[in-house]
Amino acid sequence: MERNGDGRVLVLMFLFALWLLAFGYSFVAYTTTEATGDGFVRGVNRVGAFFGWQGVAGLLAIAIWGVGRRWPKGSPVRRMSLIPIGLALLLVAGVVGVIVWARFQ
């Protein structure tokens, strides 16, 4: 006998696990990728690997947020579904902040 909402819980747990893998692997990919290129662009491929996996994690974060919105407002599940998208927004804000800071130096 399945309770109402058990399928949503499994979908959310599966998406959360995939997000955690993609988010964590972005750091592993950055540290384990061999730097290629010469001069100024040496190692840009490492940054590309990091942001590529962060992009995957960001798409999964949007999916988690969408599934989490189906729970009542203020519920722990709904608040927990905001963590991945919050981290993605912090990353975007950090990158924009570094670009603006570098622009005015």
C-alpha cells in the first residue's frame, strides 16, 4: 500500500542524490583535470570542467526546486529543496562579484 506522495519523495531523493554527485564531482574534475595550453590560457580547461559540472548541478537544482514546490509552504521538505538552488545562486553571485571587482581594479 502506497501513501500519497511517496513517489514524490523518491523522485526528490533521486534528484537530490544526482545533484550531490554532480556538485561534488565538479570539484573532483577541477582538481584532477590536467592543465593544458600555453601562457595565459594554461589551465582554462580545468575551469571549464568545473563550470560544466556546476551547470549540470544547476539544472538539477532547478528540477529539485520545482519538485519541492509541491509540498506545503514552510514544510521542511520545501525548505530543503531550496538548498541546491541557493548554492547555485551563491556561485553565480560570486562569479559576478569577482568579475565586477576585477573590472574596477
